[in-house]
Amino acid sequence: MLLSPRLRAVIARRDRVARLGELCHALLAEHGEPSSAALAMEALAVYARLDDAGRAEFFDLLAREFAPDPDTVMRAIDAYRAAPNAGTLAALEHAVEPPRQELFRRLNMAPGGTATLVAIRGHILAVLKGRPDLEPVERDLAHLLRSWFNRGFITLQRIDWHTPAHVLEKLIRYEAVHEINGWDDLRRRLAADRRCFAFFHPSLPDEPLIFVEVALVKGLASSVQPLLDPAREVMVPERADTAIFYSISDCQPGLHGISFGNFLIKQVAAELESELRKVKTFATLSPVPGFRAWLDANLQEITLLEGGMKVAAWLEKNRGQAARRSVLPGDELREPLLQLCAHYLMRAQRKDQRPADPVARFHLRNGARLERINWAADTSPRGVSQSAGIMVNYLYELDEVERNHEAYVNEGRVTVSRRVETLARAVRWPQPASELAPAS
Amino acid sequence: MLLSPRLRAVIARRDRVARLGELCHALLAEHGEPSSAALAMEALAVYARLDDAGRAEFFDLLAREFAPDPDTVMRAIDAYRAAPNAGTLAALEHAVEPPRQELFRRLNMAPGGTATLVAIRGHILAVLKGRPDLEPVERDLAHLLRSWFNRGFITLQRIDWHTPAHVLEKLIRYEAVHEINGWDDLRRRLAADRRCFAFFHPSLPDEPLIFVEVALVKGLASSVQPLLDPAREVMVPERADTAIFYSISDCQPGLHGISFGNFLIKQVAAELESELRKVKTFATLSPVPGFRAWLDANLQEITLLEGGMKVAAWLEKNRGQAARRSVLPGDELREPLLQLCAHYLMRAQRKDQRPADPVARFHLRNGARLERINWAADTSPRGVSQSAGIMVNYLYELDEVERNHEAYVNEGRVTVSRRVETLARAVRWPQPASELAPAS
Amino acid sequence: MLLSPRLRAVIARRDRVARLGELCHALLAEHGEPSSAALAMEALAVYARLDDAGRAEFFDLLAREFAPDPDTVMRAIDAYRAAPNAGTLAALEHAVEPPRQELFRRLNMAPGGTATLVAIRGHILAVLKGRPDLEPVERDLAHLLRSWFNRGFITLQRIDWHTPAHVLEKLIRYEAVHEINGWDDLRRRLAADRRCFAFFHPSLPDEPLIFVEVALVKGLASSVQPLLDPAREVMVPERADTAIFYSISDCQPGLHGISFGNFLIKQVAAELESELRKVKTFATLSPVPGFRAWLDANLQEITLLEGGMKVAAWLEKNRGQAARRSVLPGDELREPLLQLCAHYLMRAQRKDQRPADPVARFHLRNGARLERINWAADTSPRGVSQSAGIMVNYLYELDEVERNHEAYVNEGRVTVSRRVETLARAVRWPQPASELAPAS
Amino acid sequence: MLLSPRLRAVIARRDRVARLGELCHALLAEHGEPSSAALAMEALAVYARLDDAGRAEFFDLLAREFAPDPDTVMRAIDAYRAAPNAGTLAALEHAVEPPRQELFRRLNMAPGGTATLVAIRGHILAVLKGRPDLEPVERDLAHLLRSWFNRGFITLQRIDWHTPAHVLEKLIRYEAVHEINGWDDLRRRLAADRRCFAFFHPSLPDEPLIFVEVALVKGLASSVQPLLDPAREVMVPERADTAIFYSISDCQPGLHGISFGNFLIKQVAAELESELRKVKTFATLSPVPGFRAWLDANLQEITLLEGGMKVAAWLEKNRGQAARRSVLPGDELREPLLQLCAHYLMRAQRKDQRPADPVARFHLRNGARLERINWAADTSPRGVSQSAGIMVNYLYELDEVERNHEAYVNEGRVTVSRRVETLARAVRWPQPASELAPAS
Ligand SMILES: [Mg+2]
Ligand SMILES: [Mg+2]
């Protein structure tokens, strides 16, 4: 009897998942190591050949077959309750540790193991919304990866035109903020008045974890298009007094939430300070990605504000399709929109009382100061449709960063410049700033 | 009022331990990371200045103040028992994880963190016998270090005369089996007919974890003194057909029990096989460190054996002081001692039914075959007093290793050559081989 | 009085050349070295700012002011004639060595000196045709660079996608045979079934001197378009039995005539042989760049040959504009053109009795064998207009290369396969093959 | 008939030299390169097996058979005299260049060629005194090596305890001034308050050309024994304000006279200045190796000086055997000997009117200032017997070095501190300072 191709695919997938399950159980059962590496290697190879459906089945298996055994847990609980001591506690700890943690550690013995585990977490995160049963699996991976990608194991490397091509092509692929248009554009971004740094882990030597792009300029940059202009002249770096962090991109979806960005900015600032003695100012030029959506969601309140009518009119008019949303607001909206943006950044909050804007949250938590709000600073379609064309300079004053961070974490206080404060004060909001569900 | 120096020292120590405790608590309390690295750095610096007594106090503190909180554990248990689900299980898992695990991970953020954590475990192991209360602390460190020193993170490096001096001096320091007498001796051990390989971890780039010394020879080497002779001629390595692993040394007391040796031998064998196509035989020349003690402990039984009287006489005569114990047995004892040694290696067992001899356990578990037992093979004082001058070749037959390992682990079967088997058979032991507590 | 911009430029140039002349004289006059490096550095900086006219003036100066002094030469001649001995000979040798040789050596002390000297020779070669007075200067530079770029100082490096971008971009720039269309094309040429190697000199670490591109294939490749096709599938290199050298490009015009190509091919073949044990055949796929011009120049004789009429007709028809010249000949011309090509390669000679075709000269001198002539092998416009679409496999039989080379150099004998010989024999040329001035 | 071993050795040597001669001629006759490398390689191998007598014969051969051909020279002379133009001059230049120059360049093509050519020059220099006929050969090698070891090709590398052992052992071997007593002594000399730098050539990556040892100290060091004391405490380098160059050693006898030392000191000073911002003073602590011999040679004049009698008495008494000569002079001789030393360094001259003392010549020519003369500064036997225990600080004032150098080279002026000047003035020498043939 002939099987249909579809059926054959289903069977092949089943076979693979079954084989993978066997390999994982065998790997976990190993008492000595001679065959572990071989088992791990085959397991990785089988995983690499799974399609989405196959992966989903494998994740199921991880969730079900490699979880703590309820009976063992209960027995360990009983023993601990009967005699709570170091021994019974250790036994309890062991009983509740999901066996897949050890499984993951053993998979790591094969070449490429770390990369595959990072990929697995990425694949799980991609489907997690619809699969709450995979949360424990994701949590175990996150726990492990957080331990392995500890700050102490990560190294900072400068990226420039002398960097191997296989790393550079990843910058092109991963740049998340301001797209890199091929190798010539990349080259311009690595010119003498630019800097680029990335974090690397020794087990992923070819894969940047996160990278930041910096422009060396004179004075605080107030708009991004001139920075990105491939035709602009290259400046002698010794003339710069300011380093503008204009793009930070995470490269590994599988390391989402295992934060490196905060370390990166501070370490790069320290690096630049010692390389270029005249550079004294370290600041970002950042989008305000939640601003436009917040404006749309608060149309009514805005109408009630002094000068709010024309903002509301503009919002209404440019709602809807992408083409519309990316029309730059006219200069008559400059004041009210800058004020509203200051208000949004300082006062619009999530349920947890942190700033509604995700970029603001990131930099303010890091200890930066909200220094300046720039009009017509990103005129690209994305810049207008998300941030109304506005960009923000977050200032990293190195000897103030820790104090700001503490104030933010402990008291929820946001550090802003007087100028931004003044802008925000001009907004007399009818009621407490509405909450906005965070975009991401 | 003037304090005595001793009193001042006590106070200084108290201050340091107190400060270290504060730093650890602060580090654990950190919500964001800006100050974490600074706290970790200071903590490491304070630890570095502690003396033994100070360390002991700090270990106390780790045991008491950074253990799971019993109330929280009990509440998590109750919640789980009330509703055993993924959420309550995760909460229980979190409740029983000792906070010091996270503390250790955070200490690792400072430069040199990994090295210090390895050192701390070494210091704890050194006092553990008298301090059972530190066992949970040691276990946490072992758990963490086993995860961080996962096989996947470790790299094999060849060591030779082109290796930096600061690494080479560590070989001199750590060589555990056959002492290296200074740089000239070392140089000879790195000559063209020798190989040396070590495992390294990226966070300890200057510190070999374990290294193995190999002699390239013709035929299975049957005694070690010629191998170590600094005056022997250097052979062209292309003429060799056999690689003799004559010394394996662990370098990091703080990584005790986090096994790398098994990987090392097999990876080095693979490396040599591809470098030197004519080398087909991979074997050790190993001591039998428990043999003499076992002989002494079984004097009575030995007396009952055919030919056992003269062995017993020799044992009695050379008991006691070091000088006596290191007198090489005469050739008339050759047969009975070789037979007894075969018997000892194959049949003398620990309580867990594994071979009594620790070196035998290591290689047999790795999948090696007990190939040959060599008479008058190590005539050094240590060689005679521990192994009666006998050394053993364990043979690593690469395509047989895994099968042997499985047989050993699953059935407790020891793979031996026919020749060794014949030797052992000659011994008609009056009763089951006595057990001997392992030396190390 | 105001000067015109043109006049000001002339004056600035004069000033620069004058300053450069002073610096060179001062550098040569230096007895000790403390200031030499500084003088050399300034001289390089001034040279870098010269335009073409300024360079021409500087070359004049090198020719006139840094040549041997005729009076000194004559005196040294007289002394030698009076008493020909080691002393007077050494003095004569010294008198005839142009001082600019020492000047060049001293310029080399500044950072970037070697690169500038290579550039200077390139600049001189570019104008040499019209400036026979610069020949001695060029010869001195060639003498020096030949000594410095001695084979013993040059290293072979593999180029692949892990190579730094600043080196890779030079491949794109310098590829002389089959243009590289940007980074994606380059990437394809560095895939797993391709190899690329370059020679480097330690003083020009960022500059390949020459590079060769190799395709790993099964069987002797007979046409180049499939090799260059960016869409072709990548083959597992272990399956290859043949390495095709399909492009060799010189990168440094200033090193013209300082031959490395012959070394390169042989060293790369040796490299590949040891990397890929199954690759047994090393051959080129080369153009016949002088073939079409030779055909055109021998139209009359061709008409007289058997079957020559249709060849002549095709040549006449497709003469002239580029578009015409690049029309591929029809298959009815296959036999006569292949025969004529064999005849051309084997018998058409320059005045020095070496093969007329420059590519043939290069490979035959290297000891390769003219193995196969391929029809419709390069269908690109250049391929057709220069080589009538034909390409040749020169075979590097490693243990025959030296014998072939000797035969070629000493007896002018060209080694060809039987197949090619047969093709050539079919041509009954009316008279000795005409000579053709070499194209390049 | 049996040959005596001696006779057989003679014949073997003859055979080798004859073979080497053939190889050299063949190498020079090569028109293409395929076999050149093989010929060069064999030639190097044969040379390596020659004993002293064999080498001498080979040097003969180089002098006779690879010199310019007198007839060719004479014909080129005639042609030039008949028509002195660029062409005949080039021909003459070519005729007088000894063919061995090209031979040496071709020998360099084989691996290890450069090292062998350096060795050959060393071997020739060692016998040159008795072999004036080898002078042209030596001169050709010197010409070539000076060109190849051009400053532009040489790199500075820091040497420390992270340097590979095979380089470090060469420091022990080559240290010429203050012997290194094994690895522990070496290690101390590479501690945190020491620096060591060496020049390397890319073709001799394992061989330092010259190295300098530096002590970081507070204030100008006035005696060398404390610097060398292995038991002294290591100072934090940040506390140092002065860098003392206490030893410079040439490593390659074959590069004698191809000066690097002057570059080395200045480059190391620049390096240290940028590493350690607080180090402002760069000075040597140098012996006065010709002083004692000069004293002995000028006994009569010294007697005539004020206070000269007791100096003369001491000289007479401690003349002769080594043991005597190394008795440190008593403090009552301090003033007169310091004065005489100042006089000697400033006024005692060679025939060429340069300072008689070789170390003084080296540093003064480099642009250093004779800063201070230290009493009882080197109490070692060598220090006393050569320098009467005196050592000198030559000061490298970086912005004065060039001026001093010019003054020295052009006017023969020696730059000294006021203090040294005053010492010298106290000596009223009866007649112009006697000349002393330089020791080395
Ligand atoms: Mg854990
Ligand atoms: Mg020359």
C-alpha cells in the first residue's frame, strides 16, 4: 500500500520525535560519560531536522516526561515535614528540580549544544502565548541560560571593518532599530567617526548577543537621519565631544529577557571615555515607540487640553493606513506634541507604576536622565507612525547613573532635565494618565 | 586603651566578615544591575583578605543566612499540597533553592569571580570533614560549578615549549603523579616525542583544569623510569606506534569531583590518532596505589595461598617506616605478586562492588581494558611503598571503549586481557576478596 | 596681488616637491637614526599629498638628483683599472649604486613606508612608457621590492567568510578575471565547495598580493559559467576529486613583474592535497586571451586551411564592435576552432620562441600540461571576444611539474595531452605560425 | 682498502662542500622558480651538516666562485667609458654586483633561509680576523641583512611571564650584561615593577633580535645590586617615577653592526610613557667598561695629578689576577676616582675623536645626556675589574635627544650634566687625554 506524501511526512515526524525522546531518556540515564556526548550529538541532529509540528511534539514531551515526578515530590515533602533538616531539604530540592534541567546540561556537551539550547528557547517563546503548559519548560531554559550567560562569562568586543565578514553579516541581519541597507551602508556605520560594540559568549563565538551603534559627534544629536546619511562626511574622531548611542539590537531571540543591554551601554561608555579623552557626553537618540498609540488611545482627554484640538484633529486625520500615519505633523503642532510627549514619558504608567514607554523604562531603569525631546527627529515612516517623528536623548551621566537607578527602582522616581520638566508641566491633564498595556 | 595585636586581628577579622555579609545581602537584594558588579567586586576583595578563621566564619554565614527560609518552604509545601499544579510546584522549587545559589551567580559578575568561587569550594572541601553543616554550601557550589564547567564550555589545548611560561609553571606545581624537577625536566617532558594536553575554561584562561602527559614510544611501555629519564634520547615522533598516558593531574582542588579526566583521555587519543597516523595503541602506564595496603590488610589470607608464605614474609619484613617500605621486592616474588595484583585489581571490591583500587576504577569505568601488569615498573620509593613497584597498562581500544564502559556500569564487569585473567586465576583465594575502604 | 587658484595650485605643488626633495636629501645625509624616522614620516606625508603633476616632478628629481655621480663613478673606474682588487671593486660597486636605493630603504623606516614604496613603483610604471628617463628609478625600486618581497618573507593565508571585511573587499576590487558582483557573489565564492588563498607580506598585512580562487568539483570542469552561477547548489567538499583554479588575480600594480603566481598555485595545490585527501586532480580553467586576435591577424592563412573558409567567414562577420565580437560561434565551427586553438597554443610564438598566448606561457613555464581545450566554455562577452568562448584546462600533475618546467625552460618544449596533440596535428599550416606581439 | 676515520671525515666534508657548491650554482642558474625552493632547501640542509672546516671551505667558494667576473667588469667599464649613459651605467652596476647577493636572496626562499643567512654571517664574522679574503662576502651579507632587517620590518614586543617559554629561554641564554640565574631569577625580572621589550623580525618569530630590561623605580637608581636582588619586594608600578634601562643585550651575532639598540631605547621609552603616565625620567644604569683599563694605561699621568698618588697606589696594588682586580676601592678613593671617571668619559678619545668608552659612545650618539656617575654601584667582580665599581646614568630626555644627537654627530659635542662637568673640571690633566684603542 502506498502512503500519501503528507502521511509519510507525519510518520517521519513521529519517528523523529520518538527517537529524540528515546535519546533524551538515554542521555539522562547515563551514569558515565563516554556515550553521553554521542547521544547528545545525535539528539541535536534529530532536533535540527524537526519542523514546527515536530518541535511542538517534542516540547510536549519535555513538559510531560521530564517534569518532576509528583509521587517523589510528595514523598520528599512528607519526609521533610516529618523531620525538617538539611538532608530532607536537599532531598526535597532534588525532587522538585525538573529532570529536564539536567537533560539540557547534558545536551550541552555536544558541539553546538549551547546554540541549540538557545534556539530551543527561542522556538518555545515563539509559541508560548498559546501554550501555557510550556511555561515550566521555558522557565527551566531561562534559568539555565541566565546562569550560563552570566555577565562574568561575556566579553565585549569592538566591531569594525576589520571584523570577520560572518560576524558583520549578522549586524545587517539583526539591526532592529534603523535597518542597514547592505554592505556599503554597514561600512559607513563602521567608519572612523562611528563605533560599534557587541557582547559575545565563548560558546557562541560567531554570534553577537547584542550590539550597540554609536556616532561620535559634536553636541547632542537631535535627529537621526543625518547620522544615518551614507553621504555625510567622516569626521576625525578626535574632534568629537559626544557619543550618541543611536541603536541597540538584541540578536538572539532565545536569550530574550536575559538582559545585557544595561551592562553594554555602561561598559561601552567606559571604553569610549578611555579611548577618546575629549568625549564627555554619553547619550542616546531613542524612539518613543508607544507615543502615537498612547495619543490615539487618549484622544478625548487631549481634546480637553489647551491647544489639544489641533492635535486631536491631526490624529483623527492621519489615523488608519500606514501611508497616512507616516505623514509628518506640521510645525504648528510642535509645542503641544512636545509637551504631550514629555507628559507621556514622565506620567503615563503601566499597572506596575512604571513608565508606559518601553524604551523609557529601559533607559530610566539603567539610571539615565531624560534629557531632551527632539522635534522632527526621525522622519522615516516608522519614526512618524510610532513616535510622531519625535526622538529623545537619554543622558548617561556616569557619576549619576547609580543614584538615578536607585531612585527609579526604590521610589519609582524618573530623573528628567529641567527643560523636559517644564514641557510636562504645561500639560494639565484632566485625570491621572491612563494606563496603556505595554506593546511588547 | 591599647588593644593587643591578637585582639586587633580578631576585631579586624570580625569587621571583614561582617562587611562581607553585608555586601552579600546587598548584592542579593539588588533589583537592577548597575551596582551589582561593584558590590561583587568589593565582596571578592574582602574575601581575598580573609584568613582561615575569617573564612570559616564566612562559611557559617553562607550556611545560616543564605539557606532557604523554613517558613517560606513550609508555606510553599502547604500551597502545593492544597493544589498541586505547575504554579505551586514552581513556587516550591523557588522556595527550596538556597538563595546562596543566586548569590554565587551574582558574585561571578565581577572580574575573577569564577576563580574565586572555585577557590571558595576548595577552601570548604579542605575543612568539610569536620564541618558537616557546610555540606549544603558545598553542594550548592558543586551544583553551580558542574553546570558552568559543563563539557561543552571546556576546550582542549596542547601544551608545549611554545606555551606561555605562566601556564607551564602550573604544570610543575600541579603534577601529582611523577614530580617535575624544575624547568629542564619540564622541557624534556615537552620534547618532540612527548605530548601534553590540558583542558581550559574560558573564564580561567591561565589555569589548566587537568592535564595529561603522553610519551610516544614503540611498543607498550612496561616501566616508567626510562620514560622520565631526562637523559634519554628524543625519538622522531613519526617512528612511534604507541601513546602512553603516564600521568594525569587535576589542577583545581575547587573542582574536585567535577570529572574531566574521562573526556580528556578519549579526546587526546582522538587528537593523537589524527596527528600521528601510525600510532595505533593508546594505553596508560598507571600505578596500583591501593595494592600494598591491601596486601598488608590481607596478610592472613595470603599466607594460606600457594606460594603465599614468602610474600607474607616480605610484607612483614618491610612493614613500617618509609625506608623499609620502599625496598623493591626480589625477583623470586615476581610470580606471586603479579598474580596477587591481578587478583586485587579484578576481585577486590569496595562496598559498592566496584574495584577497590581507585585508579582501576577510573580507567575501567572509562571503558579501558586491564591489559598488562608490569613487574619492577616503578622503582621510586612511592612506587614501591604503594604499588610494590608494579604498574599497569590500561588499554584504550577506541572502538571497544563504549562497550566496556557499558558492561562496567551496568553489570559491574571488568574487561581484562587473557594474560591478566590467567594471572588472576592462579590465585585461589580462601574467601571473597576483602573490601578495602578507598584511599582517597 | 591676488593669485589665480590655478597659479596657487602650481605654487603649492612646487613647494611640496621642493620640500620633499629637501627631506630626501636630509634623510640620506643622516648619520645616526634618531631623526631618520621623523624625516621619513614627513616625506611620506608630503608624497601622499602630491597630485600626478607633483609626482612627475618628484620622479624627475629621483632620476636626476639621486643617481650615481658621474665623476665619482669615473674616479672609481680609474682606481679599479689602476689596481683591480677587492677594495677598488667594492669602491666601484658603491660608486655605481644609485643613492636612491639607500633613500628608499630609509623611507621604509616610517610606518606605511613599504606600502608607499610599492605605490610609488605603481605610479612610475603607469607613466613609464612616455618617460624612458624614469627607467633607472623603476629598476631600483624593482630591485629593492624583489629583495623585500622574497618568497621567504611571504605567507599563504586562506581566505573565507571568516576573513576580515577589509581584506574581502579587496578581493571584490582586485578580481581581474571573472568580476565579483558584490558581497553576495563573493560569499558564494567562499562557500564550502570553494577555496580561496592569498599571499601576504608582513608589512602589508591588510593587502593581499595575489589571490587564487578554486572550485572543488567532480571531474575536470569544462565551462566556467556553472562554476560562477550564484544559484548553484553547494557540494560537500569531501565529494570532490578535482580542484579547479578558475581565477588568479594580482592585487598590487606596484609589484608587477615580481612574480608570485607560480609559487601560489603549487603551494595551494599542496595545501588542498593535505586537506582533502580525495582530491587528486589540480587543474586550471583558463582563458585563451590572445586567440581571437591571433585568428583575426591570420585570416588569410586560415582561409587556406581545410574547413578554414567557414571560420574566416565567421571572423569577418563578427569583426568590429563589441556587440558583434561577443556572438558565440555556432557548433559547426567547433572542430575547426578547437583545432586552430590547439595549433595557436602549441605553435604560435613570440620572437623569443615562447608561446604567443600569455596565459599559456605562464602555466607552461610553471610546469603545467596543456590538457584539454573546451568548447563554449566561457560564453560571457569577454570570453567570446577574446577567446572565441574557448577555455583551457592546464593540468598541474604534481610529480611531473618540475620535469615539464625544465623541458620548457631549457628546450622550449610544451607538454600537451595526446588529445590536444591530435587536435593540433589536424591543422596543416601553410607556413610557420606567425608571431604576435603579446597583448599585455 | 680501509680508510681511517679521519680520512673518511675529510672526504665526507669535501663531498658536502662540493655538493653545496653545485647546489648554489644550480640555484643561481635557475630561470624559473619551481625547483629553486627545492635546491635552496637542500643547500640549507647540507650547510647545516658542515663542521668548521667545511664551512671555511664553503666560504672560500663564496669568495672565489660567486664574485663579479673581472672580464665582465672590465668590458662593462669600457662600454661605460665609451658611452656613459643610463644603459651602460646599469650594465656596469649589474656587472659589479657580486652574484652571491642573488644567491643569498635565492637561499632565502627555503623555510629557515633567513635564519641560516644570519647564522652564516655570524660564522664568517667569527673567523674574519684571520681571513681578510672573506671581507667582501661578509659585506654582501651585511648589505642584504641591513636591507631585510630594515627598521620598517621590525616589531617591538613586550616580554613578560605570559611569553612562550621558548622565547624566554633565549633571554636567559643571551643576557650579556647581568647574567640571569635560571627561571626563578628570570621570573623576578619580569615581575610587575619590571619591563622587558624585544625587537622581532617576522622571519625569525622565535628569536628576539635584541632586548632591554627595565626597572621601574622611584628616583634615579644609583647601584645595580638592589635592582637585581631576587629577594627585593615588588613595587606597584603606578608608584614609579623613573624607568631604569639596566641591561641591553644583542641576541644575534650574525646581525652584529646592524644597529637596533638606538631605536629600541627610544621606542620603549615612548611605550612606557604612554602606559605609565607618572614615569617621567628615562635613564640607564650603565657600566664604564673601559675605565679600569684606561686607568692602568695612564698610571704615570695619574701620579702627577692632585690626589693621584693614592689612586695610582691602589691600581698598582690590585693589578694582575682576577681576584685582586675585583677588590672594591675604599671610600677614600671616591672623589679622585669619580673625577677621573668623568674626565675619562668626557675627554678620553679614540683616534676618530669619539669617546674612548664604547658604552658612552653608544648612548651619547643616541642623544642621551651623561647625567650622573655613581660610586660603588656595581660591586660584582666584573663591575670592579672593568669599571672600578662605578656605574653611570645616561639620561634620555625625550625632547632633547635629537638636539644632543645632532650636536654629537656634527660637532662631536658630548652633553653632560653640570654635576659631571664639575667633576671633570677638577682633573687637570697634564696633556691631552691619551687615546685608547677601543676594547671591542
Ligand atoms: Mg539550578
Ligand atoms: Mg643591492
